[in-house]
Amino acid sequence: MASSRRTGTNENVQTYGNGTRDFTSLTTWEVATDNNLTALQITEVLECYADSATFTDNVDISNAITNSIYFRIIRPAAGQFHDGTPNSGVAFSTTTLGAGSAIIYMLENYLQIQDIVFKDVSFGGGTTIGVRNRSTTEGVMAGCIFSNISGTGTNYAIYVQNANRVVNCLIQDITSTASSYGIRLNGSTMYLYNCTVLNNTTYGIFANVGNTILKNSDVNGNGTDLSAGTITQTTNNIGATPTYVNAGGLDFHIAAGDTVLRGNGTDLSADGIFAFDDDIDFDTRSAWDIGFDEFVAAPPAGGVGNLINGGLVNTGLVGGRLV
């Protein structure tokens, strides 16, 4: 089976965080790896450490020559992953972006952004964007969390202008006194699989131009959950209120007693566009629940841990969840 977090061939891994890491600037890494990766036959990976509660940083990623085998990835290092809430993990925030910019601006084919938290972003005006995808083929955001992006301008968690895959992501509380959107599609086709999109002021998902393929996603509590436009749906929850573990504490994992999400999704392990079999916590999907989380009963105290990319990600338990 395939994880939603793709790995590349011949990965060259470098680190990001404080002064003990290889890089303290996303842009410095971007420039250093702006190469013909297909000719070099390497995948450039930036593994981030939660050396700060949030990093005030942003980057435009473009110009490397990539393909589906050799590309660039930004992801947490082993042991630095969030726990499925915005309260932990590698997080980015900024208050210095110009209008139309983004914390991560995806301008490169096959770029992967995995398991990063974007939170607590606030502007007095202009446009606030967590991640923007433009002129990009098969870019992927997997396991990412967007939380509490606010201001008096127009705010977006994700702004997509070309083909992209958004998988196992949580997008919540994108608010504004003007207008705010969880996700806005403005061209081509976006594939939105097993995401949770809730409590956003204006729209949960705004399909302005193009086609949104929406599968197994939980969209509720937004000003308007889905806009008009072309949205092709498969087994989603639109508007019903599920039972979460602790919504007030921003823990939107599925509670044991839920009947809205549990077992009501479609098996995407052989999907023709993006096949995968895990959730935001790396738990294997079996019942195929709707949303970013697959409900699992709590394992024994101490946990068993999950392995990814050769490193131990989860080493213990918090609230019945491996972290």
C-alpha cells in the first residue's frame, strides 16, 4: 500500500531549525537546491525540527527541474511530527507577507509539503495565504494543518491555481471581518481527499474556476460549506456535525461514539489519481472513515510507534494517540 507522504528516489536530506541545523532559512535551502534534480538523479529533502514554537519564515519554491521520481520535499524530522492537532509539531507563521504572497508558494512540479502546521497568522489588511499553488503539476500537501488564520483582509488557508492534491489535511478557523476561505480553487483541477474543513468564516471550499474532486472529506460549520461551481463529490460529510474528541481544544479526531464519519468513506487505496492508505497520524485506514482521521482504539500504554523514512515518528501516547 502507498502512504499519502510520498518519498523520492535517492533522497538528499538536510535539516532546518535553529543554529545547530543545516539551514535557518527556507529561502536559503530553496536557492541551494534549485538544480536540475532529474539530471542529478536526487530528491532534495528539508527535514524540519520544532526548535521554535513557530517559525516566522516564508518561501517561494520554483525553478528546480523535477519529475515524479526526483523532486523536493519539506517535512518534519523523525520525532518532530504534530499529533493531529495544531498544538504540536513544526509550525510556521508570519505577519510580514505582501498581498497575494504565501508562507509557502508552490511554483514547482511534484513539490511535496508534508505534516507541517500553519497557524496563528494575522494581518491588518491585504490577502493572507497559508499555502499557494500556482502553475504546478501534481504538487501534494499531505498531513498538514491550517489553524487560526485571521485578519481584516481576504484570507485563505490554501489557494490553488493548478492541479494539486490535498490529502489528510485539517483546515479550521480561517476568519476575517472581510472574507475568508478554507480552500479556494481558481483553475484546473484540484483533488481533495480525506480532509477536514470547518469553522471558516465565508466558505469552506470555494470552487471559483475549474473542477474540485472532493472525496471522503468532512466539511461543516463554515459560513457556507461549499460554493457553487464544479465540485464532484464522493462520500463526503457536508454540513452534519460529527462527534470529535475535543473540538474546544482543537482536537478534531473522531470520537468513539461518532456515527457521521466512522466507516462512511470510500476505499481510496487503489484510487487512479492518488492512491493511499493512511491518515493524518499515519494510522492505516481500514474502515475508511470520512475526514483526516481514521478512528482507532487506543493501543496499550507506551505505544508501539510508527516508522517512516527509517526514523521513529511516534514514541508514546497523548490522549490515546501516538505522538
